Amino acid sequence: MAVGSVVAALTALVLLILIRFLYILRWSGKPLHGKSWRTYSTLIVLGSGGHTAEMLNLLSVLQKDRFTPRFYIAAATDNMSLQKARMMEDSLINAAGVKVEETAKYLQIYRSREVGQSYVTSVWTTLVATAHALYLMIQLRPEVILCNGPGTCIPLCAIAFLFKVLGIRWSSIFYMESIARVKRLSLSGLLLYKLQVADQFFVQWPELQRKYPRAEYVGCLM
Amino acid sequence: MGDAEDGVGPKRTVFVTVGTTCFDALVRAVDTREVQQELSARGYTDLVIQMGRGTYAPKKSNGEDGSLVVDYFTFSPSIVDYLRSASLVISHAGSGSIFETLRLGKPLIVVVNEDLMDNHQTELAEELAERKHLYCARPQALYKTIADMDVESLLPYVSGDAAPVAKHINRFLGFPDD
């Protein structure tokens, strides 16, 4: 009977997604296998002000030949962060001479909600922002995502997780909680921690590590 | 510490910064008689206020009556120059301003903005105050903090290091340690 086969097909589909989901939960957060000599395309989500400063501090010590190409992304309303990222990248090129090719790209993303925006209009802006994030993620399909809040990183990480479930791209997501968070996680941090979206979760104060045992305590970045 | 001779005596500037925020409560506080008297009593001669997006403009003064020289502006691309030439910094609780000041080794009083809704920034200021890297105050009690502070007892802040995070990320991805 047609109804019976539809039900069977649906059940199979749901089961398949469930199994895939469990597989993801089993393997995310686990180090990638073997020794790696390849490069990783890397998406760097810049927050603003202090967040950006911390992120660029991390970028200054990461080996650029491993994390390449690098895509920097910032909110469309934040015109300082990409400028600072570009300054850091340019200083690398200058330090290395002219031989290094430009491996960094700079992108802007719509924000779902600006500070003080009403909740009614934010339904629409959230939809636009999510669609934009999806468009960018389909284009970039990064293998590594580095983020440290605030909210800009949430749609990007959610889509990256969806790509994992669908088998489009297995990206490793690293979240670094801001140094300003001493006792409580930020909302972005809490979401990514609780939903186990972040493969590795770093905190800068020991008290947070005690509260969130899956987090890695890495000391202060600033 | 960046003191310049001004003909009469060493110039000791207090720099007040609110970053890109609106923090009229702090600008009002440093505009009060109590705070300015305490600053004078501690040997400071000049007060420069970066008032950001606030609407309250403090009173300027050229210090003729022996009081502080007071000046203000809204924004400047060279905040770091003001920090560098200051003998004391009074700042809002933004992590950018805090670490920039600490890195320059300037005595710092962080004033917490109690009007902010989700005020997680007090956490950082209080933690660093507990570790004796700075003083933490509320706008109304700023004069008291200035009167009671002992800037010599503040401990220098050793800048953090991103290397441990980089190591974790590299290991996770299977890169060998260098």
C-alpha cells in the first residue's frame, strides 16, 4: 500500500538522520586522525572591539602556511575589525617579503540583530542574516572555523553543523570565550557548549573551566 | 612616567576614557568637586576627558585658580597617545581599554557602568582588581577610591599568550608540535 511505503520511507529517513546525528555527536570534539601535513581553509569570525583584538592575537601565533586560505568575516556594521585584520595580514606579508601571495579574503555579513533593535523587526533581519550566512558558507565551506563571539558566529556555526550532518563538509569548530567572561559564559558560548557544536571550547579563566568541564583552560590571551 | 615640565612643575595628567560607549555617569563623576579635589590632593595637575557618545559636557577649566586644568573631547584616533602621556587612567570597563592601559603600565581605575543591562564587564574589572592590577570603582564612590588608592601597590600585568590555544588547535588537527 502507498501509505505504508511512505511511512516506511519516512521512518527510514528519520532513522538515517538520527544515526548520522549520533555519529556526529560521537566524533565531533575528537581530534582528527593521523598526522596532518595539509592545509586547512579557515574561517575567522571577528566579533568587534575586544573580541577582534583577542582573535587577532591568536592569529598572530598560528602558522599561516597551515591555515590557508583565510577568510575573515565581520558584521556589516563593524568597519573596524576587517581593517585591523588586514593590517595584521599586511604586516605578515611585509615581514616575509614580497614572495608571499595574498591568501586572505575579507567578507562582511548581515547581523541578525543590532543592539537596541526591536524584536518584531528582528524576525525579518534574522531571516535575511541566516540566508546570507548560508550563501557565504556554501561558497566557502571552511574546514576550520575560529570564533569567539558575540552573536555573529552563531548562524555560521549552526550552518557548519548542518553541513556536518548532511555530509557536505566536516569542519572543526574552535570557540574561544572572551577574556571578559570570568564567571559566566556568554550566550553564544553557552549555546555552542551545551549543543556541542564547538569541537574545542577554550576559556581564559579557571573558574569557568570548573563549571564547564569539557572546556579547555588556556590562560589569558591578552 | 611621561611627565613633562610645564614651567611651573611636573604636569601629571589624568586621562578619562569611555571608549565608544555612552557613560555620562562617569563624565559627571569626574566633573564633581570631590573627585577633582582628591585628584589635586594626589598631585595631579591636568584632567583630560574622552566623553565618547555621551551628552553631558563637563566644565572646562584652565586651572588659573590653582585647580585642575580640565579639557574634554568626544573621540580621537590616537587614544593610545593620551594613554601614554597619562599618569593615571580612569576608564570604562571595556576589555580593550583595560588591557591597552595595563600593557602601557599605567595606574588604572576602572569605573563600572551600572546602567548597562547585561553587565558582564564587572566580572573582568573585579577579577583584575582582586589580583591587584587595577582599582575598580562605582561612579558615586570614585572620589573615595582616588583618596584611598596606593598606586605603588598595584602589580604589573604580565600580558597573556595565545600559544596554548594555538597548540591545542594544532594538536587537534594533527599537526606536529614545533
